[in-house]
Amino acid sequence: MIDTVVIGFPIEPVKRQLEPWHVTITKQSPQKNGHKKLHTKFQTWLEYDSGKIHVTYYPQDMLNRPNPVILYEMSLPRLVYGNNLVLLEDPSLAIKKANQIIEQNPIVPRVDLNCGAVYRIDLCYNFQVGEFVSEWIRQLSKLEYPRRKTKPYYPSDGVRYHSGKATLTFYDKEEKSHNAKAYGILRMEATWKGRTQIGKLVGLPEARLGDFPIHLILSILDSELKKLGIKDREPIDPMASQTALIKQYGPEQGTRLFGFLCSSQQARKKDLLALGMSKQTISRNRKQIQEAGLSFGIAEEGHLLPSLVIQPQSTVERDHIPMRLAKPFIPYLQNE
């Protein structure tokens, strides 16, 4: 369930270790006295059989104070399996291998990655939805995550909900990885950056990898689905949506809420506000739609989408290639 991590230590390499590193010096914006601050960064890469560990050293912090930090960035499942398709529930084997790689390279300080602070963490899940990957992405592109921007995801077919320190992404894993074993996988990746932001996930000033047991990871990912309004519920077709709302609230209110749901397929919250709808009305309508057991998407007529359900075990076996369906599903084109 953990993919890429960045683990940091407040230490500095000795001078002879830094000699083969790549050095980058950048000038920041002018200060009050008119002078520009110089920001120095050292980088190197530790290669192994199926990838690299990216190591970055900053002699100073963002305020140019002499607070050195060295960061180790790596994909944990790639260390174990050679790819990041198979979900990794226990990072201990990957950390052990990474520690061995670091120990064998004299140009970087020896560290125990179990003891470092987490500066970035990617929590992932593979939903096996078969032929409906594109349709699920089309539905997800209509949704809004609180206080984040909804954007397309590149380079593959996908959608991203982004803020400064946190991002939630869904994409077609087969298209991105070019791996036939990833057919039908809708990949979910929740990324957090920054020690403080990540520490909040576990209720600590800063987190270690050991602070993320599997039950907590599942809870965090479930919470992400809940914020999108799709936990334990999938988009259903227009007639079923209208029927559910009328059954819950009666013909008049149910029809009004169905009209709001249809409008939400084309217009985001900011668009509805610009049209004169109040924040209170939007919030109340969304709450009532959720209380009726509906998501905020409407599926194509006659197509029942598989639910996105998070379970402890991986949805991909290393030697299993899902069978393609004879007639692939072709979704409607997304609205401009």
C-alpha cells in the first residue's frame, strides 16, 4: 500500500563524499536589501538491479539557515518486486534492501531508514474494475475534493485533486505502466509532502515509516474516498438516481435534487456560485444527495459500475494477467 517515500535525516556528508555529486545553485527572489539568496542542492543516484535511490542534500533550509538535511527517495515495491504494480503492505523487506544499498555506497552517509523522518509518502491501491477504467475516470473528473483543485492527470488517462502539500490521483495503470498485468486497474495514489503535514496523519510532530501500519493506511485511503462521496457507493444511471431521490424525499424535493445532481455533472461549485446559488444551498443539496445513498456522479444508461472497495489484500497477483473482455466499453466523451 506504500509506494514512493522520501526519508530525511538532519546530517551532512563529509566533503570527500560530496565530490562526485551533482551540484545545483539557484538564486531566489531578491530580499529587502536587494540581494538574492543562493540556494545550493547536491544530488546523486544509487543504482540497483531494477531502479535507483535518489539522494538529495541541502546544506541550508529554505530561509538559508545552516540546517542541513539529506533526503533518500525511493519506490518501496520496486525495491522488492522490480515494479510498483504489486501493492506492498509490509515495507520492512524493502527498507532492509535499501539500507544495504546505502551501506554499500561510500559516497553517502550510512543511515537506518527506519529511524528517519518521512518527508513524502504515497499510499496506493489498485481497484480491479475491468473494462470500466475509462468510465470511472470520467465519473471521477466530475467530482470535487474539499479545498482542492480537480485537474486532468498526465501522461496517462486520469484525474488529480491537488493542493499545496497533498494530492489524490486516479489513473489507468495499464496505460501508464505499459504492463499487460495492469489491465483493468484503476490506480489510486494519495500523496502527502512535508514532515508536518505527514505527522498530522499519525498525530505526531513528524512520522516514521513504522507509524503507518496496514490498518491505518486502509483507514486513510477509505477517508479519501469518503471525502469524494464515493465510499461504498458508485454512480448509477439517471433513472435509478432520480428514483432513489424521489423515494427518499418525495416527488417535488426529489426532482429538485435530481436537477441539482444533473447540473453538478457540468458545473463545479464555483460555477454554481457564479450563477447565484448560495453556499448553504449547495452544501445542503450535496448532503441530502449523500444521505439518499448516492454519489455525485451519474453513470451511462444501463451500465452498472463496480464499486471502489478497499480491502487488505492486493488486487494484483504477480503472475496473473486478467482476461480482456471481447467488447470493450466505450464511454461518452467528456464535456469540455
